[in-house]
Amino acid sequence: MSLGEPHVKRALDWIVDRLTEHPHLKRSEVIDEASRQFDLTPVEADFLYRHLQELAQSKSPRGSS
């Protein structure tokens, strides 16, 4: 699984935009919505969840050590 797959990349961009515009939304709910909108498989949705979690950890002060 990679971000090279067009529908996964579009879904990731959409998720990041939504979370940027509405930071109060739960990441899991936005990923679920993207899964339906972009017709993602459960494996693709899980990949996005893990990828977003890694991004969030790398941006936090504790994740940069």
C-alpha cells in the first residue's frame, strides 16, 4: 500500500483538508467518511489511519525526539 494510488492520495488530501478546516472533528470519523466517499477498502482506510497517526506524532514535540 502506498500513497501512489490515486484514490488513496485524493482521500488523504481530503482528510487533511477537513481536519485543518475543522480541527475539532475526530480523525476516525473523518477517515470513515473518506472511506465511503472514496470507496476505500478496509485495508486502505487502516493505512490512512496509521499514516495520519504517524504524521501527527512527528509533528508533536514528543514525537520529534
